[in-house]
Amino acid sequence: MQQQVYIEDVEPGQEIPELRKHITPRQLVMWAAASGDFYEIHCDAAYARSIGLPGIVVHGALKHALLGDLLHRWVAPGGRILSFGCSYRELDRPGDLRCRGRVQRLSRERGEHRVELDIWVEDEQGRVTTPGSAVVMLPSRGEARS
């Protein structure tokens, strides 16, 4: 388990620890069952190719969930994800995906230490396929001692 990150540990331009995931066709079937998204492009390679795709592709909502996991692992246990979202710009095939993030801005609102981040998913070639942004709250060491 990773140690708590505090606002004092963070500065603009800093990258957060990346999350690497190896996505398999089986995981896509499991995601389809859990999410109810049974569109054939995610589980039927012949169908996907028949409509011009190179094969099955990763669900956009799964990539969104992976970015949520990236953020949660970084802020837990004392921080919170306030908001995040992403755009599905490119298709990802099963294989290795990297979820990454970079701090853009620090602020204090309503008594909370907020961190604005750019977040994204990269494919095996390092192309950003799913850009996004997030706002998280991190605790302060000074306030933790009070």
C-alpha cells in the first residue's frame, strides 16, 4: 500500500505514479457483463473487423474506470476525488495500457487543498488515446497533526 500523499508533497508539473494494466479479451467480456455494455465491438473480433475495426476494442467506460483507479490509488486513504472525466479520442485494443497524470494547479477552496490534474490513458505505442482532467483533495500534514 502506498503512503499518503499530502498537499505539501505536490507541485505543478509533477507526474503522479502511473498505473499499468494489461487488458485481455476475457476482461472485456467480464466488463461487458458487469456494465451491461454488450456491443459486439468489445467481444466479437469478426464483427469488429466487419465494420472496419482492427479487432475488438476496449470499452470507453473501462478506460474511465482505470483513470478513477489511478486517482484513488494516489489520494487514498485521506484524500478524495472531487471530479474527473475523460474523452475517448482513440480506440484501444486489448494489451498494455498506461494511466498517467500530471499536476497542473494547486488551490485552496472551502477549506480544502485542491489539486487539478491532467490525466490520460496511453496505448502500447505511447499515444494518448483518452485525455482527461481531474480535481482531487489532499490532506495537509499541518492539519493532520491538529
